[in-house]
Amino acid sequence: MIMAPPLPRQPLVFDVSILQHQASIPSHFIWPDHEKPCLESPELAIPPVDFGSFLAGDPLAVSKATQLVNEACRKHGFFLVVNHGVDSKLIAKAHEYMNMFFGKQLSEKQRAQRKIGEQYGYASSFTGRFSSKLPWKETLSLRYCADNQSSDIVQEYFSNVMGENFKQFGTVYQEYCEAMNTLSLGIMELLGASLGVGREYFRDFFEGNDSIMRLNYYPPCQKPDLTLGTGPHCDPTSLTILHQDHVGGLQVFVDEKWHSVRPDPEAFVVNIGDTFMALSNGIFKSCLHRAVVNNVTVRKSLAFFLCPKLDKVVKPPNTLIDSKNPRAEESEIIAADNASAVKEGLGSSCRVLGRKRQQKNRNKRPAL
Ligand code: OGA
Ligand code: NI
């Protein structure tokens, strides 16, 4: 009997203009039953923290803010920041330019294609790999550095990789990243005050940070109950500042259950990542979370992942080490080694620090 030669395996392309006209979704996007989303989940009660009043130094506001943050971060590491001082017009522009970017033809977006093993650029679920449990989303990841030599890094990326026509995109996201840098250093003051190590300690540690800005674009999906926009993960980085639009889809795993985080365009959702968990000697938690999609509308989120400058050593201050919280592990981690572990998809080496006190159930899939 003559056998037909095997068909060449075509890489799957996540091109929404094609996928959205199909009655079902390709099996690569279907998640196993125990990981399928629950679209109706209880809301997570996360405290809104009045950031402006904290910065202004009003003693009552400072004590309230540090208490709320302390409680939330010991439990699950998520809180909301309101009265944050970031211009709402800048946030609106950052969303508007996401619509423009992701609305472009696939071939154009692929000018910024993120290559396998790389951390920055455009990625959709296909990336040429045959894989299961693919997320239903497209992303654009940008490098942001807060040192003086890199003051135009985002701007230059768009001009160099996408061309001069994309200059305005560069201007918008450069400005947005600068606002996130300022906000994240302020939040570091809040975390330092909440942990009792003083406002300057973590703020100084993250001066000159080497961070990641990620635009998450979740197209509507005809089978939202079978797939996930972002699978369950803990952020391997230090701190995430997320702005979700009005649609909603973020879920956090707390008390053995998935909880949703109600969208509030006036607020930023802040969460502790593995690296900060290590810096806090495991006292503040990095918690499992994911994003679900829907069959009606696009959902967008802007995620700024704060990461230390690459020459920093990640280890908790001595004042956070005592008999109640012994040092989780002797090894110190150089931020550069952690960054390459994250980049190569190995997850964060910071996870070894504080592991004993980490929740069970964390998924090994790296977030980045
Ligand atoms: C992430 C993430 C959640 C969201 O990008 O790491 O968890 O709501 N995103 O987009
Ligand atoms: Ni995340």
C-alpha cells in the first residue's frame, strides 16, 4: 500500500481577522477542564489606596494607606491605587494607540515580531510553535530604562523597528512609561513604609530600573468558556502596575478560589511580583492570577513590570529577617541572572527565595 506523505505542519497564525469567522476555535486554544475559566466568579475585595494623600504626607492618610497595603500584601499582594496623579488623557491616549496598533494588518505588526527567546516585540499566540493551552491574545512588549543614557529608549524602538510613521506611538508610550516609573517609585515608598523599612529603602533600590511595558490586547472569542486570555501565573518581576479598560477579565486565586477584579478605569491595579516577594523576605505575597476573555468585545490592559537595574543584588534587608521570618534561602540573586532566567522562559530565580511561604498551586508557566 502506498502511503501519502505526511502533510507539512503549518504553524498556526493568530490572525483575528481569520479566526473570528470560524464557528469553533483551534484546539491549541482549548484549555483542559480543570483550568477552564469560571466566568461568574466572586469579586475580590481589594482596598483602594488614596495615593495622593499618602504622598502629601498627611499622618492619618499615611497610616491608613500603609495599613491597607500591609494587610493586602500579606494576604494576596493585590491592591488598587486611586488619586494617583497620572493624567487621565495620557491613559486614554495609551489605550487609543493600542487600538491603532493592534488594528493594523498582521504583516505590519510583524515588523516588530518578537523572536523566540527574546523578551521584547510583538507576539501573538502562534510564534511558530506547536503548543497547547495557547492564550487568546496579542501583546507588544517594550523595554523601558530609567537611567539617563536611555531617556528615549521607547521612542527609538518605534522609530527604528516600525519606521518613522510610528513616531507618535513612541512619544505616547515613552511618556506613559515615564509616568509609570514615577508612580512605581512612589509605590515603593508606600511598600517600604508598610514593611517598616522606611520610605527610601526600596525607592533607592529601584532607581535606574530596567523595566518592561506590555500592551495586552484580548480580541473577543467565540468560545470564551474554553480558553484563557492569559493563563494562570505569578509575575516573576518586582511590581506590576496594570491599567485595565472598562471590560474586566482579570482574576486572582485567593482562598482556593478564582476571584474577579472589578474594572475601574480611574484606578491602577498593583500587584507584588516574585522579585519583590523575595525582597520582602516572603512577607508580601506574589499571587497566582489570570485573564479571561469574552465573546462581545475587545479587552485591553496596559501592564508596567518594574524590574531592578541589572547589576542589583536581590536580597531582603536585614531588618526583615528575624526568628519569625528567618531568611528563606542563603543565596543572593543578581538581577541580571533573574532577568535572563525570565527571558529564557525558566521563570524567576527569585522564586527560590521565600518559597516556603509561597502559596501552593502556583503554575510553572512563566508570565513573561
Ligand atoms: C500580565 C497579566 C492580566 C490582564 O500581563 O502579566 O497578568 O488583566 N495581565 O491583562
Ligand atoms: Ni500577570
